[in-house]
Amino acid sequence: MQLTSKLCTPPTTIVKLKLFCTYLRPLNQSSKRLSTLALFATAIITPLHAQAALPDAIQAALSRAELTAADISIIITPVGDKNASRLPPPIQVVDSNIDTQTQLTSNTSEANSTSQKTAQTNNHNGKNNADSHATNYVKNDPSQQITLTTIEKRTIKKHEQKIHAYTDDPYTYQSLESIPTVLPDDVNSTSINNANSDEDAHVSANVSTDKDSSANAATPAIKISFSPLLSHQPDIARTPASTMKLVPSFIALDTLGANFVWQTRVYHTGIIIGDRLLGDLVIQGSGDPKMTHERLQQLLYKVQAAGIRHINGDIIIDSGVFKNVSKDPAAFDNAPLRPYNASPDGFLVNFSTIGIKSYPLNEGQAQLTYKPQLANYQLPNTINTRSAYCGQARYSLAPQWQSQQLILNTTLPTSCKEHVFYVAYPDAKDFAARVIAAKWQELGNTLSGNVITQEAPFDAAKNTKPTRGLAALPISPLPLVSYPSLNLTQQIYDINHFSNNVMTEQVALSIGAYDETANNKIINSQTSSLYQFGKPTATDYSVALQTMSQWWQTHLSTPPPYLTNGSGLCRDCTIAAANLSELLTYAYSHPSFDAYVNSLGIAGVSGTIAAHGERLPESAAIGRAWIKTGTLNNVTSMAGYVKGSSGQDYVVVGLINTKQALNAYNARTVLDTMLDWTAQH
């Protein structure tokens, strides 16, 4: 599907229109109106094949990667006002001998010029350079100052080790309750747009207004420029890979709100006597993207704290909020064990992924431990070792999930030593049931029945199990436990920083489930329990994708992307660079922009763009670019925001699709150069 963009008018079109306007001035008013419309239409529909030459640096990078200009689409657009930047403070990466807590001050180009002149004067008077440097920043106008956060290289390395292989083609998903950020909390949560007076900031008439006028009132006034700094083949629809995650993550922020949470509610049938439930425990899934096994244990602990230790019945999981979303994990790339191929689910537990940790033993063996544990399932405790490089151990083990046991079909390389690797379980519902059963038992509780997962609401009338006495009482009117998820801001940090596919799918599907009508339900007079009232609207992929498409058509002028899922793990999904650029430009003026931009990796610092500094050590973009990357075979992409050295903010989008880019990381150096070139402006 080929998309076109109406966002960016090529420079040649602008020239044509200016000439037309000059020519039409002498005409009388009646004929002018018709002629203007005709000529304007002609200018718009006339194909313009002329392209501005790519900058020398980008062209040289293409040559080194053995690519051509035809393989790439780039659009770089100034956004905002130099004096009212909405981007976070730049980050300076330093060697380990510099204090990580040091706070420096970096000014705009005008202020820097003043500092240099003052420094020269101070040096001429015999003052120490360091004293001069400190004094200059104090004397500068505070409204022109930008806080510069300093981060040690070893801090970055340690942070990346903690998140293991969270790469753009993610082979692992950590089941951590909270992955620590490399930045201080006050830097992540603070905006730097407070220094400008109202008269210094202006809103362009072209900027779409938010439907919530009260939210708009809190948004700093900004000035948008839609004239691209660089535009090369922006209207060609290309496969974006994981940069597509920018679409559902922002639409979710706009429709659900940055503080939105998923509520997993627990009800029961029957009656509680002492610490024993005579009936069933019913868990109503909400689509929570990050119900890790640690958080699941907290949920079950809250059930225990509410007074239930023993269940004379079943634990029933209602995952019906998402319908027919399970997929064949081998369909995309025949790698069903890789966690990025996991299916979404209405009650997704730990990304349907198990962590396996190896400990070397004597006599050619290693011990294995597992998180989370699976009830009624055999997991091998030891494995033989061999002398070999560790590499992708999780796949060299050739694990095979059988009905009741995990089979490891080979030996573990000795070089793996203490090593954690992650393997996806093929069935999200069976995985959730086994983890719940194991966790409930670990807490010292008992269950006489089974853990049952179903893609349908609980209905006692359809229960085929005979119930008598107190156990036959209907479902509780109020939830025993209501357990909130991490909020949407925290969730999209994981999604965009670490490119978590299945979390993205959960969010995309939730856009279709939690629309405005879900907040306007009226309790029916015949409703005896909040179980049905509190349930979100069931959704599937078609509804979710249609909802996102409708949002795009309502808020933006370009055609919506073609989506078959929300994560970008698809080869038939397409978007044009200009269209993605329009979304990022729209997001820049949105009240939730801080949550959005802080979810992106920082060039040379964190996330999937952390290696930018290794690929291009002298890049001006290090610490000044907030980027989502994308990687598939034959596809490399980057999109996000860059703070130029002049203080100007830019929206950047670069998409490379070519069979010559089979090694995506080689092609990525071209986009690294794009970031560097932008940051120099």
C-alpha cells in the first residue's frame, strides 16, 4: 500500500506557488480566485521528481554501507522555538574520572558567544580558566540556560548490563519489576520549558488543538515550523520495523492519558468462612502489558491479605478483554522461542517468558534454576556442559516445550558460566495458569480445584461443575481485590526504550478496549455485581487497528499507516517518513509530550540507541537525540527528536529498506550520520 503525504510541500512547489502569486497580482479579483485554485491544484498534483542533494556526510555514509540514495527516506523538520524547547536537558557523557553528580550549564549559541568573549577577557586579566568558566555561566541570562546532565560511561555500561539484550530485535525481555533508568529521577520528570514569557512564544495556526481545552491551557505556547531542513523521498511508503511503536504509544497517551492504569480485579463466588473460600476465585484480566511474575505474586498476596488462604474450588481467569489475538509464534521468522514473538493476551503473565539461569558445577555439568516456576511441569535441574563460546545459548540448547516437560536437546557451553537467558512459552493462557498455581502454593496456600483460563467472562449459569450449598452463591458484588498496573507513562518507557513487542501489542489492543464510551457506562438496575460493569469492552486486532486509523484521520492530515499489528514486527506494515514526521510534530505540542519523549532511547546513553556513541564516537548527537530505532532483515530505521547545537529542536525520521541492508547494523551507520548532521545545526 503506497501512502502519500500532504505534510511537507517540497521546496520546488513553494517556488512555483510564489511565482504564481506574483503573476496573478495584476489580474482582476473575479478571475484571480478561479485561476489561483486551478494553478494551486496543478502545482500539488504535478509530480516533482527533482530531489535536493543529500548532504555530503550522509552520501558518504551511504557509499560506505554500499547503499544508494534510492534506498533511504529522510525528513528533518525544525519544531518549536529555540527559546522554548520542550526536549529534556542534553546529556554529556564523560570518562569515569569525572564526578557523575556534576551539573554543568550549556547555553544557546548566542549565550555561548558571550561566554567565550568574557572568558577571553578574564584570561587576559590572569584569572584561572576554571573560575572564568563558572563565572560566565552565572552571568548569563537564566532564560537562555539549559541544564546539562553529566553521565559516566561506566554508568551507562552498568545500566545496559542490567537490561541485558534489550535491543531493537529483542532476544530477551527482563521480568524485572522496575528497570532502573540511567538518568536521575529529577531529570526524567522535569521539563525545561519554564523560562519564557507569553509574548516570546507563539502558536502556529497549523498546529492541531487538543480536544481537551483544559489540558491545552497547561501546555507551553510553542512555534512550529513545517519547512524541512532536509527532505529526501519523504512520501515513499516503507517498512518501518520497530519505529512503528511510536504510533500506538502516542495514540494511547492521547486517548487514554499518561496516568492511565489497567485494573486487574478479583472476585469470588460462594462464601468465605475463616480463611477458606467455599467457591471459585475469579480473576478478571485487564490487558495489563506488564504483569510480571513479581507483580502477579503481589496480586495473589493481596488476595491472601483479604482473608483467603484456602480455596475449595477453582481459580478462574477471565482473559476475554482481548479476543482471538493468539498467533503462531513461528509465523514471522520461524523462531517461536524468542520472546519478541510472544502473543498478547487479556491476562498476560511475564510476557509468557521464563528466565533460565545456569550455575557451573564440577564434572562437566551446570545447575539450572527457573523464574517463574511452572506448576505441574518438569523442568530439568542440571545440564551437561561442553567447551564452546556461549553466544545465543538459549537457542543452542534447542529447548523443546512438551506437554508436561521441557526438553533441552544439547549441552551448555562452559563459557556461559552464570548466565541468564529467556525462552518464550508457546501458550500464553497455559503459561498464566501454571504460574498462578505455583505462586499460590509458594505463598503457603492451598487449592482443591484447578486454575482455568478462558477467553470469556465468568458465568455461573454455564458452569458445568456441580455446586451445592454455600459454594453455589453468586459472584461477589464488589471485587475482593483491585490491583492497578504501572501507569501508561511507565509502560511506554519499556516499550520504546527497550522495544518490547508484546507490551506494544497489549497497549495497541487496549486503545480499542478502553475508549471514551467505557467511562460512560451506566449500571443496569438488574446488575447484582460490578463484575460485568467493570469489564472493559472486548476487542480484537481489527477493532484496535481501526480505532488507531480513525484517530489518525481525525487529528492529522496525512493518510494513516498501514498496520497489521502495533509493534512493527511485520513486513507488510508501511508508513511514509513524512507521515511519521507529522505524528512526531503533533506530539511535540501535546500535554503528554514529556512522557512520550522520555520513553525514547538517548543517543550514546541508553535504550536501543545506546551504541550510537560506539559506532560514531565523535557524534554531535550523543546526549542530544531522543530516538526510537527499528531493525529487521533489510530494514533499518530511526525516528525521534534532536536538539541542534543552535538550540533548535528537530523532528527526524530516517527509513532504509533495501535487500543490500541485510546487515541492518551496517546500514544503521547511515542513520547515525543523519543524527550527527542534524545535531550540528
